[in-house]
Amino acid sequence: MWFLRRMLRISWTSHITNEDILLKADRRRKLLTTIRLRQLQFFGHVMRKEEMEELFVTGRIEGKGTEEDNG
């Protein structure tokens, strides 16, 4: 964002939102779009694996190092 502000000659102290800067520069947030796309791709990958589905959805791994065994 600082680079777009500099290109558009907008001071960093100006009270202009990042969304307004993006509209003026005719740009989109590419990083957030890429992150969301990869999250969806990973979720699809995990959902195809039956063993990994429970791990992904519940976040629990069973084994020797679980807290239930040590408690």
C-alpha cells in the first residue's frame, strides 16, 4: 500500500482508506485472493482423504503424545 500511495502522491498522513487507494489505482488485493484460493484448494485436497478429514475438521491427533494419556 505504501508503494501505491507514493505512486499516487498521497501522503501517508492523509486519512484515505486503503480501499480508496486501491480504487484510485484500479488494483485489487492480490495477496488475499491468492491466500483464499490456496486455502480452498487445500481444503479440497484434505476432504478427498478420509483419514485426514477428521484431523482437519477436529484438529485432534490420537497417539502416545495426547494429553488424555499423560493426564
